[in-house]
Amino acid sequence: MGRPRQVLSRGKPILLRNTEPVMDHRDWIQNHLFENAKGLGFIFVPKTEIQERLARLRKFMKRDGIEAFLVTRKMDYFYLSGTAQDSMLYVPTEGSPLLMVRRELERARVESPLADVVPIRSSSILPELIREHSGNLPSVLGLEMDLLPARDYLRYVDLFPGARFVDGSPIIKEIRKIKSPFEVDLIRKAGEIGREVYSRGKEILREGMSEIEFAGLLEAEAKRLGHEGLLRVRSVNYEAYSWHVLSGVTGGIVSQSDSPMGGIGLSPAFPVGASLKTMKAHEPILVDFGTCYQGYQADETRMFSIGKMDRKFLDAYKACREIHDAVLSQTRPGADCEAIFRDTLNLAEKLGYKDSYLGPPGLQVRFVGHGIGLELGELPYIAEGQSYPLEPGMTFAVEPKIVFPGEGSVGIENTVVVTRNGFEILTPLGQDIFEV
């Protein structure tokens, strides 16, 4: 029989009996979620992939004398467990990892290949769960201190008295900077979605359309093809988004984002990206559209115009393409990231764009490329102060841009992976201007 439910009649409760049986949620998840999710296009992280990632994490933990790592940032524990359910992941240097799930436990057990997945009602029982799992508490515990709230840190100090806490975020960044073939395939698929979106954009764009309307139609097309809509970034107080559509004068406006130009946005509360400005003939329309597929991002920028752009912008775009190609000509294992960046400064000056390359004077950013994967802002950076070699498996977006305040901006961007002998472009879209 169904469970009785209570209703009110003239202020008095009446019990009604529901004759329809209610399926238990846990049973349905255990028996039906996996096949249903796969049928909807879910790609679960293979067990071998998780095992290899954990092995690399433990290698660096042992090197740095970290006895155990408590992983609390969503994309970090997703990377190491295969699930983004609300969780914490405990990884000892010896023994199996322990995934502790607040919500939703049964989905986490289906999504993650880890063997030990348990519920946790409150962080207060964290030491108890770890002691039951591992036999003791760690004396040296790694945490992601680059983004760990002070309140949480103080909570862990209370929960693990006598333990020494170590910033393990550099280790996380180190192991995530090299992408496996599995990860590269997902970024490549994101790039394929981007190609379809930009191609569709040429059919959608028309004079008099607002930036945000055009951006919204592009995003709808991307979501139809599997774009998840959310672009995650390893940062505090920075939101990434797909609708970076800047036309004419808005392309010359700098805002809070760490980019050559930010646009005017929609309000003081969101002062960046596409706006309600209508797009006009012959002005440069810059579209910087990021796509996310199965958690992995591809970033690319292309130029649109309604009719032909003025010669000033055509010439500047030609310079951006030359700088872009110069970066790729040096992209190979062993190349120094900072040296590549400095070469672009010299080339921009030679081409006559010293004062407008990567932003207006005094507001120029100090990078031409950024790592990308599960988040924006991963390693490597092709930037000032980032003197380290490129390695096979690194993925980054290269994006030379030229900004003219009060007039507009131009640029190009592609996501690439470093290969053994050079590079592969993962955003395989033509680089010509989309002129309508």
C-alpha cells in the first residue's frame, strides 16, 4: 500500500491513502541511472584514468612529505574521483582513498569508480570517518590553500589538533597541467561544438541585433550541441561566461576581467561582456566564446562584421593572426613560456601595435596564452614571469588581441595541445572574418 498523506478539509486533517507505489530513489539510482545517463550522452571517467591521476598525486605528496591530502574543491575532487556530487576526498599516501559525500551519495557511487564511498552528515565526524578508514589521523595534511576559506581552515585546525597543514594546491595544479588522451578528446569535442556555433553565427547575425541577443542565440545553439553553459575558473570573485560579444565602441572598454578588453556588460553588477548595444554595419564584432563539454573547456575568438570592416581593423586583425602564428611556430616541448610571450611583444612593436597590443596603454595584460581544461586559469601561462618549459599534454588558449579605445577591438584565439613534436589546434575553425 502507498504511504498515507494528510490534507485539510474545513480546517480538519484527513488522511488519504495513495494507492500508487513510490519507487525508492536509491533503488532507481543503483539500477537505472548508469544506462539512462549513458543514453543521454554522459561520459564517465574510466577507472584507469582515476588510478593514474591518484598515482601522480601520491608521487608528489611523497616528494613533499605530505602524509594525506583532503581535497575539497569541486573540480579537484572531480578530477580525482570522477564525481562532482557534494563531497570531500581523503587521499592517504598509503591505502585507498575515501570519498565522503554530503549529497548525493548514491549518484556518487554510480559516477565514481572509487571503492570507498561513504556518507558524511557533518564535517564534525570527519576525523571519525578517517580513523575508521585508515586506522589513524595524519600528522601532515595537505589542503588546497590557494582558495580555501579561512573559516574552513580554522575548522580543520580544530578537527585535527597537532597536525601540520601544508598547501597542496601547487601539487594539484602540477598534476592537472598535463592532459591525458581522454581529456584531450573531450576538449577536442568542445572545439567541434565551437566550430558549429561560430558557423551558425554567420547565419544568425543581422544589423540592429543587440550584442546580448546575438550572444544568447549562440549559446542556445551551443547548448543544443552539448555545451554545459558553465565555464569554471580557478579564482575567487571571478565569473567566466560564454557571452563575450563586443561590437564597435564596447570592444575598446576595459573592465574587471583580466583580459585586454571587457566590454560594458549589462549593469554595474555585471559590468563585463555583451550588452544591449545594437550592432552596426562595418564595425568590428569580436566574439570570444568558450565551450564546455563533459566538464572540459575549449576557448576561441573569431571576428564578425556586417559588411566589410574599416581598413584599420582589417590590418590589426592581420597583425593578430601573425602574432598567433608566431606563438604556434614556437609551441613545442621545451620552449620557454615567458620567452614566447616576450617575443610577441617585440613582434607587436615591429608591426606598429606596441601601444594597443593586449589592451590600451597602462591597462595591457601580461599574458597572451592561458592554460585550460576543467577550469580557466590552469597551467601553463604564456606570460611574463612564467619561465618554465612547455610539455607534451599541456593545453592552452593563445589569444593575441589589439584594442582601440573608443573604436573597437580585434583578436583571434585558439585552444591547442602540445604534442611530442609540436602542437595540435583543438578548435579547428577557419580564421577568416565572418562577414555577413
